[in-house]
Amino acid sequence: MRRRLTASTGWAIAALVALLAPLLLNERQMFVLMSIVILAVFATSYNVLLGYTGMVSFAHAAYYGIGAYAVTLAWVHLGWSPLAGFLLAPVAAGAIGYVTGLVALRATRLYFSLLTLAIGQLLFLVAFQWRGLTRGDDGIFGMQLPLLLQPATNRYYFLLALAAIALAILSVAMRSPFGATLRAIRENRDRAGFLGIKVKRYELAAFTLGTAFAGWAGGMYAFFDRGSFPLLLDWTTSADPIFTTLIGGLNSFAGPVIGAVVLGLLRDFVTRNFLYFNVVLGTVLLAIILFMPGGIVEGVRRLAAVGGPGRRRTQPEQPADREQPAAAGTRSKS
Amino acid sequence: MLAVKDLHGYYGASHVLHGVELDAAAGELVALLGRNGAGKTTTLACLAGTVASPRGEVSLDGQQLASLPSYQRLRHGLSLVPSGARVFANLSVEENLRVVRPRPVSDGQGWTIDRVFDFFPTLRRLCASAAGNLSGGERQMLAVGRGLMANPKVLLLDEPSEGLAPVVVQAIGGLMNELKQTGLTMVLAEQNHRFALRHADRAFLIEKGRIQHSAAAGDLDGSEALQRYLGV
């Protein structure tokens, strides 16, 4: 009860800050904020796979890139306005996500991850080499935005609204019985199976939902950058939502959003003062994994539990030492 | 009702069950007794379909289930309550019950969350708590409740008494009696033979992956077979 209250207070404060921020910030800072908003959606869509269902995919950036290309290609080849193109982004990414998910989900665990790596790189190569369609490595730039969206402040509010819609939809989905089923699968696939859950079907549904909203985030990126380029689909880009989620915490809905804020601000601050951002990022990640394995959310919860009255809380839980499938657990005592 | 013939079970390459045979009539509670490592859990896991059993026959009301994946076996009426009350620790009590995709039954016949809560009033109070925060006894009730949510014809109970205080074990026993009143068929795998024999109609003794002996529960107490296969 109290936790739900603190959560809604947190969201209310975040919304207020996000709405009022443009009053104080300059244009450069507005762009930092926009990238944070996009990363928040991208990472939350990834957390449907990682945090809720327990699937590690290295292809997520591919669907993000597909979302961005959906907007720019519809503009270049079909003459669509970016607004109409945006509607295409989650549909295209989700559709390709569904088909590729069917293939990747023929395997489980590590082999699933390796298949997604192959699929993601395949999609990357399509964007990289099909010059007739995508202009290859040159990318597509200078997309004309509607007049209203050209000032940075307006574009920021537009992206913020898109992010709010995406987060609202995902939050409802993850709180529904569907979300509970995904968490059951993450905790133990075998056990979910003997409760009548057709695990693969749910995994595919989660994969499709996650990829569709990766496409949504990619579509947002196309507005931010007014373009798209192949590197968006590359597997190295898939690391972004992974790092974001690890920093924020993968066991809560807010984790990736908090991670996006922290990572976005950190990246802005460090890159302006120091050459090697990845060194800082690596150090931060190392510290978090070693000392706060549930990410910032879990760390704050633990602090609150130490300071506050003794309440029954959920156990901090990390995927690394998650319980092994039922077979392994029960074998020792038949 | 439930008939198991020549069931073989494997963990990878290791052959654990060597042709288990057992059966249960409608409404009967049969116990599967054996030492640690005798094959009790494996037998139930093979019945539920979580452990591979490439050879053997499992039939329930004449339907062959041996070749079906576990989620389909549940829809035919086989529901497993795993040992150690393995509930989903991160899900709330209510969510644990809600994730089950039950066997379809006609209206008013099946188990609902409300009916489970009527059966276990404690769980109603804990409805919104994370299952990981429950006590051992509460967790066991939740695991049984979750098993019932499947609307099983046969409930497979794997050591429900394990690690629980004697008072709680007694409560679980009372519960099984009540479930029996509803006409539910149960297979109870137990190390605690006193507990099992108090509630079971018949018992099967398992050793080295084979059923060595079966008898009415009343005849087994203090018998030589019990001495021989359980060492008591």
C-alpha cells in the first residue's frame, strides 16, 4: 500500500519536473532531455523482455532502428509526413519482431540470445547495405518536421507525450494478469508450464510487445535526430537499454526510466568534461553490479527499509542467482 | 481413473525410473512412499510432464497423456503441487493463483480465487503480499491452492509435510481430508509415512525407481514391507 503511494508520488514529481524543465533549460539541455525521454521508452520496452520475462536479447536495437527507419523511409520514398510515419514505427517493428521472434524462440536461454544476435546483425546489414532502400551507411538526414515541431521546446513536449503514452500502455500491460504470467515465466519456466501456461506463446507475445515499443522509441528518435542511420540497428546499440536497466534496476517498472535519467545526465556531464565516457560508464556499472545488484531502485528500497519501520518487503532478487528450473532443484531430493 | 504403466524417467542420460506402475481410483488418496532418492519426486514430475519420460503410459479417464507437454496435461486434469511449496516468490498471493490456466469445466464446478480463499481464510488476508514473504505453512497452502485453481481431476502432492512444524502438518492433513470429501483424487508422495498412512487409502512403496510393494494403508502400519523398503 505504502509502496504504491510512494510510487505514484514519484511519478507525479517526475511528471512535474519534466513538464516544467523547459522553463529553466537552454536548447542544448533540451536535447539532452529529449534523448533521456527516448532512452526511457527504449529501455522500458527492453525490460519487458529482460526484467519481466527473463529473456536476454541482443537484437533489441534492430527494432529500435526499424522504428526510426519506418519514419524516415516513409518520408523519403512515400512522401508521408513524419507524423503519419510515426504510426508505422511500432507496427513495422512489432511485425518484424513477431516473425524474427518465432525464429529466435525456437531456442531458449543462451541459444536464444545467440540467435537474437544473429538476427539483429542481419537486420543491421540490411540497413547498412541495401543502398537503394536505406541509402546505406550515409543514413537519411534532414527530414522535414511539421512547423509546429521545429522549436526544441515543442519537440520536447511532443516526445514527452509520446513517452507518457508508451509508458502508460506498458505499465497497464505489465500490471495485468499477462504481466504476472510473464513474471511467473521469468521465475521458473518449468513451473509455469505445469500450471497450464503455454510458455513459448507468452514469450513470443512479450517479445512482440517489447519490439513494438522499441520501434515506438525508434520513431521518437527519428523526430529527435530528424533522420536515421544504420548504427541504430547495430548490436552495440542494444547495450544502451541493457546498461540503462542495470543502472536503474530490472525488478521494477520505474527502474529503466530512472536509469535513463541517470545515464543521460551522466553521459552529458562526462562527455563535456572528459574524453573517455566508456571508462566512466564501466566503473559505474561495476560499482552498481557489485554493491547494488538490484540497481538504484533496489538500493533506495533497501535504504528505506533500514531507515523506516520494519515491514515485510519483497526479497531483493537478481537474475544471476535465480532459482534453477524445477528439475534441477528437485533432483537432489527425489 | 489414473493408471500409470511401465513409466521410465530420465534426467539427461541417467535413468531414474525403471518402469513405475501405479493407479488411483476416483476419489482415492494413494500415497507413494520411499526413502530419499527412491524416485518419488521424479515419478510425480514425470506424471506432470516436467521430466522427460520417453517410455511409459499415463492414462487419465482413458486419455493417454504421456506424449503431451506439461501445460496440456494440466488441461486434462493433472495438477502438481511441487515439493518445498515452490510458489512464485515475486508475485503476490493473488497473482500466484491467477497465473494458472485451468482445465475448462462447466460453470460453478471449478475452483475460483474466492473458493480457494474460503478454503484457506489465511490466504485471503495475505492476498496482496508477495508470496516470498509468507511462512512455510502459508506458502504450502498457497501451493495447494494454486494446484486446485487448475480444476484438477488428480492432484499430485509432493511432500506437503516437508519442513513444516507438526501443528502445520496436522493442518495440511485436515485439509487433505476435506479435499477428499469433495471427491478429488490425490497422489501423495511422502517420506513421512506416518502422516501419509493416516490419510491415504492405499500406498505404494518405491525403491530404486521401481514400485516394490503396494497395499491398503491400514495393512501397512508396522508391516514387514515398511521395515524393508523404508527402513522403519
